[in-house]
Amino acid sequence: MVRVKKRSGTMQDFEGAKLKASLRKAGAREEHATKVAGTVKGKVREGIVTSEIKRMAATELRGMDAAAAQRYEAFKKPTK
């Protein structure tokens, strides 16, 4: 399993399902979220920061659904 670096600095296993769910919450259609998550999963490398994953996902989604990509980019998860 590839581990990614979260904004907090902690390391966590990359989960494509979490990425797909966040894309869906932004309003992406199921098939777009599935395709984007699969594409990004193939590009994720050990130690990549989650902000880079978000940028890659938004770029992929933009070609399919610009409005959903904009909502996805605008979302900021609250810090604890």
C-alpha cells in the first residue's frame, strides 16, 4: 500500500475509495469519479502530499465536469 502525507504531516495509506467519495460529494457523476480515482491512483507515489493528489484529481475532473472540479477544488477540510 502506498502511503501519502496528509496536511497535518501524518502518513496514511492511500485509499482510492476515499478519493472517489470526495469527488462524488463535490457533485461528480459516478462514472467520472470512478475514472478520475482510477487515473489518480495510477499516479500516486510513496510520500506524495494530499494537496498534490487533490490537484491531480481536479485536473482530471475538469475535462469531464468543470463545475464539479471547481467545487472539489474549493472545498477545504476543517483542521482539528
